[in-house]
Amino acid sequence: MEFHPERHLPDTHPLFDQRFAHDNKKALIPFSLGPRGCPGYASAFMQARLTVASVVWMFDLEMTNGDSVNWERDTKIYAVWSKPRVLIKFTKRGE
């Protein structure tokens, strides 16, 4: 529960301390929790969920490019995720 920056050094570094050899370094997510965490993180996810829920509640959604999109065939992942273009028709419910 203390800050020891040398715990993140590689094993071959001369200042590396062996007591940190078995630490799970992937567990560290700086600035995500505690007093320095992003104050808007939870609020942003709540607003996104409410927006998606209200759109699904108020509209009927229909994919207009039908069977022309095959997710397994058309999705490519290189350095970024390349997704196919999806066209969606929004129809207000009750009309």
C-alpha cells in the first residue's frame, strides 16, 4: 500500500528490488480510483446508458442494408477496429 516506483522497473535494471518480483503489475490502473479518479466517469456511463435506453424505448430500429453486412466477413481489426457501415432506420413508436 505504498508508492515504490522501482516496482515497475524491469528485472534487469540495477535498481530493481526482488521483493517486487511477484507483483501483479497489470493490476495498476493509474488515475482510475481513489481521490485522483475521474469524477465524471460514472456519470458519463450513466448518461450513455440512459441515452441508449431512451432511444430503444422510443423508436423501432431496423437495419436497412439488410443481409449485405456480414459481421464476421466485414469486420477487420488492424491497429484500430474497422467496422462495416450499418444503416439504421428509426421509426417512432406508435406511428
